[in-house]
Amino acid sequence: MKGSLTRGVLFVHTSPRALCPHIEWAATDVLGYPVKLVWTAQPAAPDFVRCEVAWTGPIGTGAKLTSALRGWDHLRFEVTEEATASTDGSRWSHTPELGIFHAQMDTCGNTVVPEDRIRQAMFESKNDQEFRSRLSLALGTAWDEELEPFRYAGDGVPVRWLHRVG
């Protein structure tokens, strides 16, 4: 792991059991060290399992994890990457229906909408409702609404830290 390091969390909200080893293999490939995830039942979707794992890696690891996991059926997940001295924080959310949403994050975990995106919404919107709709898209509201029941189901679940030693 050369260069600046950051850390983050991979939240797998729903996964079919058969997909679990593939997720572990993908995470191992991206992180560069063996990953064994602890899977628990997902109360919000009884036929699925969930896990949370904290990771440490080079800047950009969150994007690589997201790319490695995108597009698998029934997989709902989020990846966070903390800000560093030279980079903004990020959050990626994925649902089978909506695909991937990416947002910059501030140090408190708030979504940051860039000025240019707000100006574009103002310029292109024909009325207040359309403006609100464009801001809602920029904030990832649809992803939050779909993932919230699965996030809540994970309250109280322990998070493990993964990092390379040596």
C-alpha cells in the first residue's frame, strides 16, 4: 500500500447467500489482503444476508470496491471513504433498480452538492417542482429511501476493521 491511505466502510445491505464468497473474493482482490466477512441475517429481507466491514487502503479504494461489486443481482450496498488532507470523502450507494449513486461527503458525513450542480439545476429547471426534483437527485434521495429499511435492520451489528499488517 504505497501513497496516502484512507479508511472506510463497506456495508452490504442485501446479498443472496450464494453471492457471499464472490463478494469476499472481490474485496480481497481490491484490498490486496484476505477478506473473510461475517454474514448475518437481514431482518428486512429474510432470504438475504448482510455484513459490515471497515477497511484501510490507498485513496481510491472506495471507488474500486464499488466497481468490483456493481451490477450483481439483488445486491444492495454502500461504500464510504473518509476524506484525507488531499481528497474529499465519498459515499457510493448501489441498488439493483437504481444502479450507483456517488456523492462527496464532508467530515460530518453530510452529502456535499457542488456549486456547479446547483447552478445547473437552477438554470435548467422550469419551475420549483423540477428544481426540487433535480436537487433530490443530486442528494441521492431515491437511493436513501430504498436503502433506509436495510440500514435500520443493521443497527447494533458489530463492525470489524480490516487492515494489512506488516
